[in-house]
Amino acid sequence: MNCAKNCECCLMPFSKDPLGEKRENEKYCSYCFSDGELHADKAKDMKEFQDICYKGMLEHGTPKWKARLFTWTIRFAPYWKKRNSKK
Ligand SMILES: [Zn+2]
């Protein structure tokens, strides 16, 4: 009964995931979760994770305005809502 269509960590739509249905974790995209690890857990805070995402998107040829927009929306991801409310 999982009807989420976006990664819970970066909000990327799974339809854009290069691994699609074959990704390792159904809640997270293949960029956020690989080799059994959720990479955001290693980032010291949301800002650091956003920086990584932003640079990653530019490397994949995403226009800057779009990368900035996606980076901004990360704050609404369930993962960060949970993690930021713990403090
Ligand atoms: Zn993700």
C-alpha cells in the first residue's frame, strides 16, 4: 500500500530514477540509497545534503534555476521533516 511517488529524502519523482523499480529501497531513490546505506544519514545537516544534491544535479546537466528549485523543496521531504524536528 505504498502510493508515494517521490523519494522521501530528496523528493525526486521515482519516474526519474535511472534504476526505477529496481532501486534498493522503495522509499528512497537510487541516488539517496545505495549499497545498503541512506547517504543523507552521513550528511551533517540538511544544508550539506542540499549542497550535494545541487552539485549532483548540475553535473547531470540540470539548469541552475531548476537545481535551485529542487534543492529548496528538499526541506519538505518526510525524511528531513522527521530529522529536523528531533533537535
Ligand atoms: Zn532521493
